[in-house]
Amino acid sequence: VQLQASGGGLVQAGGSLRLSCAGRGDTLSGYNMAWYRQAPGKQREEVATISREGYTTYAGSVKGRFTASRDNAGTAVYLQMNNLKPEDTAVYLCMVPGYDWWGQGTLVTVSS
């Protein structure tokens, strides 16, 4: 499966963005998925996961602000990000746990 994240951009603090992760080559419906982010000079960190059944987990720093979801067709997963903060600035990537498949990331920049 080839993954491609999109939807990043520049937003002011308090704003919202919705990231998408599209899969090519296979449907995503059979896979657990995860969102990671990597800020400049920092280690990559897990932001959210969503299971095949739609169960979600979140990092403490984003809980209550970010929501992971997936479409019924299995073509994409999403990350709705609300009340964004400057510390959310990072490249966001989607991946398939267990297979170590990573997509190209999308840059999110939050200005104060």
C-alpha cells in the first residue's frame, strides 16, 4: 500500500485543519492506522491511532483537540485537528503499524 498524506498548511493558533491519508494499491479498511508527527529537532511521536474497527487512541498532548476517523469505503483515514497550537507545528505522517509502511508527510505550521 502506498500512502500519501495531505491537507497541511499554515494556520493561526486556535484554527483547524483536516489531514487526509489516502491509500493506493489496496484498501485501507483491513489495516490499523496511525498518525505521527515530527517537529524540527525533535523525535517522531505518535499522535493518534485508529483500528480497523474505528477505535481510537490519542497522545495526551492532542487529546480533546484531534480526532482520527476513517471512511467506510476504506480509501482514506483522516485527522481533524482543532484548537491548533504553535507546538503542533510538524510534518504529519500516516503509517500502517506492523507493516512499517509510511507515507510522505504533510507540513502543518501553526503561527502564534
